[in-house]
Amino acid sequence: MKISSNFDAGSIEIASLERFDDIQLNIRKDNASDFAQWFYFRLQGAAYQYCQMKFLNAGQSAYPAGWQDYQAMASYDRVNWFRVPTHYDGQVMIIEHTPLANSIYYAYFEPYSNEQHLNLIGQAQGSGLCQVTDLGSSVQSRDINLLTIGHEVESDLKVWIIARQHPGETMAEWLIEGLLSRLLDPQDPTSRALLDRATFYIVPNMNPDGSILGNLRTNAAGANLNREWLNPTAERSPEVLAVRNKMHETGVDLFLDIHGDEALPYVFVAGNEGIPNYSPRLAELEENFKHHLLLASPDFQDEHGYAKKEAGQADLSMATAYVGNQFDCLAYTLEMPFKDNANLPDDDYGWNGQRSLRLGEALLTPIYAVLNQLR
């Protein structure tokens, strides 16, 4: 029996491999911070053996509430992922599974590899509708790529969408893949109508270092990029600095920041009620956007989510608050679950990459619905 994690986004610590029914593991911290939640590893040599994989430090992880009602993901081929029986006693999380082959992978959520990321960029460029721009480099000198789709004329509305500030939230890049597949489809009437009036600026992965390192929440320097927007630096958060500089060059009329939430088993949005520049116009835009997203996707709901900030209490170091306040624009954080979606559950797959992808396709509908109100 062997457990390994020396691959793209792999992350686990082994405490004991003495018995199949008593595999003892620890969730590894991000490389330069104390956040610990993401895991992704390969188990070999356990075909047809009943296995208990015990995550000894689950109760000390970054978001222990995330393990309540959570089911881990598994795959034999890293393409088809499914949920496996998992339970949590308040301290230790245990996966119980009998693999049907000698090689199997387990992960916190369906991974989105760097190879997939590079292929996504290549396919978008190959559509003939998308320009790829290099905005700069990450802490470890990986590319920060911007996909620009549209005419890039002054009169165009400017729609900015970013994903994976928190690298372990891989559902965010799955969503981008779905959004791009629809936006780049010349036979889709909504996409055609959008691109007649808007230019899209999309960053599929804001945190390539953290993604490859197997981090949950931070970049290679230990920075939580979604707390760096007021004062990003070239040393600590070059990823945010590069994207923010480009935003100030183009302007922003609509902004979406795509994330995953560890604890809440719902798809929801968080708006900008607490920013200094919040106005009745922005409130109406938010309500209109939510109304049309509810119609576009039954996976979305607006009853469960984060508590709304009081007036003036928004954290302007966060992307949605910074951008919404700076550009006086509609700005939303969209969250998806690591668990199943409680208002539309699926026992076999839970929330997964394909459902994230479909939500990305659906997002074009509310964007189109608010287009006439953005300026």
C-alpha cells in the first residue's frame, strides 16, 4: 500500500500506513500560511480492500464546519469523479471506501489541473474570438493571463470576471470553462447579443502558484489575494497588482469574483451593501441580477448566504468591495459549495465540476438582463 501526492495540486501528510482499515493522515497547511483544508492524494495497492482513511487534524483545519455533512471525492482516472462515504466526529474525519482498482485518487473537491488551465486558454484563443494577454507573473513566475473577448471599443460595456483567488476553490475555474464555452459559441444568440455591446475581461486563475502547490487559500508568499486589493505589492501579491492595474486601464461596468464556500451547501451571491458608494441604483442592479439568475439556474438560491454588511462596514481590501466602490459598478462574489447543493441534491456526485460548468453557462443570462442598466 502506498499514498503519494507529488503531483500538480497534490497535498497530504501521512501519519500511519500500517493497516488498510486504519490509514492515518493529516491535512497539510498551505505552503506559507496556516490555512489547512485542501487534500488530494493517490492511494495504490488497496484494490478490494475495505479502507478507513482518518484525517486526524480535521478538527483543527481552517473551516472545520466544512466537514459536517461532507462527502469526499474520488476518481480512478482523474476525469470521472464521484462521492464516497465520509463522516466527521468533531475532531477526526473518516473516509470509508473499498477501491475497485489498485490506483485511486481522493480529493477535497474535483481538481482543475494546470494542464486543464493551459488547455482552456489555448482553446479560447483558438476560437478566433478571444485574445490572450500576459498581465505579468506570479510570485513563482507563472503567467497571469487575461482573456479578452469583444470589440474593445470605448463604447463597449466592460465586464470583468475573475476566478480562483483562493486556489483550492477549483469549482471557480470549472465555472469559467462553462461560461467561456457559451460565450465563444457563435451560434448562441445570448452570446452574440452580449458581444455586440460588451467586452469581457476574464482571468480564469488568479492564483496559479497556489493551485499547483495544493494550497487552499493563499499564494506562494502566503497572501490571501482576496484581502490584498487596497494595497497589492509586487513582492507579496503581484497577481492582484497586475489585474487591478489592467482594470484601472479599461474601467469596469460589471464585476464577478467566483469562489467556493466550505461550510454552506448552497449557490449564492454576496453583494456590496456595506461599501461607501452603495446607492439605490446599485441595489436595483443587484436585485435584477439575482432575479434573472434564479430564472436561469435552479441551482442558485437567495435565501441562504452571508450576513449583509452594515452601511460603511465593507472590507475594501476584498475584490468585490474594492471594485464595486472604486468603479461605482455592479459587483458580486458568487459562491458555490464544496458539499452537495442542499436545494437540489445529488447523492452520487454532489456539487461537482460539471454542475459548476453549467452554472457558468447560465451566468450569461443575468449579465444580458442587466446590460441596459449598467451605465
